[in-house]
Amino acid sequence: MQKILFILLAISYTLFANALPNSISTTISTVSSNGNIQLSGNIPKGMSGIVIHNYGNGLSAITHATISQGNSHASLIPYEAISHDNIPNIQTEAKAGDRVIFGNFYNNALVIAPNRDIYRKITTTYKKTWIHPDTYAVEFMKNGETHLTLKSLKKFAQLNQIGLVLIIAQNRLLILDPISEQFIGSVPMQVNQANAMAPFYARFGQMDTSVFGFSEKNYTPYFKSVSGVK
């Protein structure tokens, strides 16, 4: 019986750990007149990525960002992960044969959790480069936020090259691509809703929040705030 239980736990852990999407490479087959592209492979809807053009002689560059629409189609959007006034925008048009990498920043992830125990459970289960929620909390306070929004998460992700945001909801782990602002997966998860921090878990007690007036605000309770993001 103990052996069977161990095997079941091991299988459950493996499935849970493998639930997060990984990067996928493909190429552009055709470019339509409206600027959308058809891909040589079928990419799950909602995954964001980049288009890379090869200029020859060992020179290549990112020309666009892209969001999969499913069924081997994707839309093109400006690439804004690296934005600087002294860096000129690349004017190269997307072309058939250009390489496309979806989930190029999926190894960098942020966890939005209700408390420290759940945060630790997620970060010890998955193998990612974790951006601590303290970093997001600072931006959250500076911007005067009171609840979670897709707009806030997307802006923070763009500034910090974050590809995935894992949001713990009621009995479910939601997987958000913050660039496309679409949920691209979910995993059933038992969640103890007691001791939920508002607006989310971060080490606020170790920060000097007075400069932001954080302690004077009324924040939306965690699970209510998360349900609004969905």
C-alpha cells in the first residue's frame, strides 16, 4: 500500500510539475496583407513570442513580437521588451522563413499567491527563474494600485522580461501569459483560503511602505481581486 501511494504521489508531482508551457520554435509560412502571419506549426492560442529575421553573415535581430491565434495563425505586434530612446526601431518587415519563438521568456515567472506557504509550494514544485513578488509589490505601491489587473501585470512583465504569471485562484492555479493578457492553462490545486494576504503575498512587513502610503489604502481581498483578473 505504501509503495502504491508513493507511486501515485510521484505521478501526481510529475504531472503538476510538467503543467507549465515551454518555449516552442517554428517559422513563418506566409505573411498576409493585413500583417498577420501563418506558421509552419500549430501553436496554442494565447502564447506570445518573437519573430527573428536572419540578415546573413551571422547577423539576426528581433523584428516583431507575436501572439498566437491558434490554428497556425498569429498576429504581429511591436516588440517592446527592450525600449530605449537611443535604440532605433527595426523597420524590417516579417517575411516567410523568419524564425518564430513562442514563450521566449517563459523561464522567467512571477507568482501571485495568497500566502507564503502556497508561494513556497509553487516555487519548489516548478523549475523557473522566479521574480519575487516583493519586486512587483514595489511597483504596485508606486502606481497606487488597490487590486490586481491585467494591465498592471503586463506592464510589470514587459519591464522585467517576465513570460509567465502564475495566479493562485480558488482551487486552481491559473497560468497567464501577461504579454497576450490571456490565460493559457490551469491546474487543479487544493488551496487553503485562510490567512490570505491583501492584495497578495509579499514581504510588506520588511519594507518601508510609508513613502507610498501603502498602509493607508484599502485593498481588495485577495480572492476577490484574483476573480476580477479572470
